[in-house]
Amino acid sequence: MKQAVLITLFLICSNLFAQKSCDYSVNVTDSLGTYKSTKEYMIYEKNFAGNTSYIFYTLALTDGLPTLNLQLIQKSKEFLKANCFDKNSKLFLQLDNGKIITLLHIDQENCGTMVRDDKGYDNRILTGTFMFMKGSFEDLKSSPVNMMRIKYLTDMEDYVIKKEFQSELDNQFYQPETYFINNLYCIE
């Protein structure tokens, strides 16, 4: 009887402290090295006056180097301003604990791709890869993010990060505020 109680207690404790498994879109090891990338996760959505913007994150680990991949998708029937990433671009994350974490863009210029869909909308897709600064993981794992600032080549934009929202795109619930808390362990 005592043994059964101990086994039950052990199983309950291990479930309480177990991390959820990582959901990778890519997990490859070959002669060139290793690469892991988590599935895309929506961080931001804005639908206003026929203009739509989405921001998605993925975390990647390339031969031991952790990065954050950001994808910005804009959709409109009106003119879409081009924002570009370059070697001086940065991503700033303001945490609830007051700290600001800076991620640096890799040395690759990118102004995105414009695609017109069959409904007459222009769609601009911009992707960027950002490197974490040394020591930033601990803060990101312990405090929610409440604001994101992206420094583009010629502009800067701020995005309020919500605690939770239901996307109009796919009807899924997202919790962007705790994205790093819930996912950084996947690339450590």
C-alpha cells in the first residue's frame, strides 16, 4: 500500500514539473550540421479598414546558434509601404519586469516579397532572422513580453503584445505574452 502511494505521488509530481513537448516544423541532423525550427506561432494580428497585418515567430537552432525568425504579412487593396531589414535592424522586447531585451538582425538585407492574390489584394511578406544577445534567455524565460519594437532600415514600429487573443485568421487562441516562457527551452 505504501509503495502504491509513493508511485502515485511520483507520477503526479513528474507530470506537474514536466515541460510540454516541443512541436518542430523542421528537425534535421545531417553531414552539414543540425537544424531545428519550431512551428509558426502568431504573435500579433491587426484588422482595420481593409488592411490586415500578422506577425509570426519561430525559434530556430542552427548548429548550436539560437535565433528568432520573424515573419510579417501585410494585406491590403491600398498601397503597402515597404519596410526593410538590414544589418542595423533590431528587435526590442519590453518585459513585464521592466527590462528591455535586444535582438540583432543578421547581416542580410531584405525588403520582402509582394504577391497579388486572386481577390485583388496586395500581400507583402517580410521575413527576418534575429540573434539573441548573451544572457537574454533567463529574462525571457521568466517574464512575459508586453511590447515589441522593430527597427527597420528607415522606420521604427511598436506593437502591443497581448496576453491572449483569438485570431480572425484561423479562429485559434494565442498567448503571445508568454511565447518565450513556453518555448525557449525547445532551442536550448
